[in-house]
Amino acid sequence: MVDTDRVTGAARELAGKAQGTIGDLIGSKSDSVEGRFREAQGSAENLYDQAKDSVGHAADQTQAYAEHAYENSGHYLREGRRAVAHRVEESPLVALLIAGAVGYGLALLIHSRR
């Protein structure tokens, strides 16, 4: 898909480069400066279009990752639940101490806000 900003930017850049070169050859400062300015405008349009494409691509990828996470969230939840249950079965005392520490920390947070 060709974007009009990219085409017009490339055309403006090429025309500006040609005008600047011709201005340099014939000794016309105004043509040279105007050509360099037009070339810079064309470069800026190209950079703008590239940035716009990059942002669009990143947004598409982010949406795809979010959809994937949403579709597989049940699977991830089940796997996480199994992993925690397995760890608790392996060492219930450590799990109890961790749960107690988390509860104590939450109690401190709740009571310190008063």
C-alpha cells in the first residue's frame, strides 16, 4: 500500500534536491536555499509517514497480544492454579508462612492509612 504522504514527500525531496543543485550550479542563492528547504520538507514528510506506520504497526501488535492474552487467560489461570497447588503440596509450612506474611503486610497497610 502506497501512502500519499510518502509519495509527495519523496517527490518534494527529489525536486528540492534538483532545485538546490541547479541553484548551486548557476550561482542562484535563492534557488539553492529554496531547493534545500523543499528537500528538507520532503524528508520531514517521509519521516512523519514512517513514524505513523511504526505507531500503527505497534498498535496492531499490541491489539494482537491483548487478544491472545484474553483468549488464553483461562488456560493461564488453570496452569497458575496447578503450579501454586503443587508448591503448596510440596511444602505446606512455607506456604503457610508466606500467606501469614502477606496477611500481616496487608494488615499493616490497611491500619497505617487510618
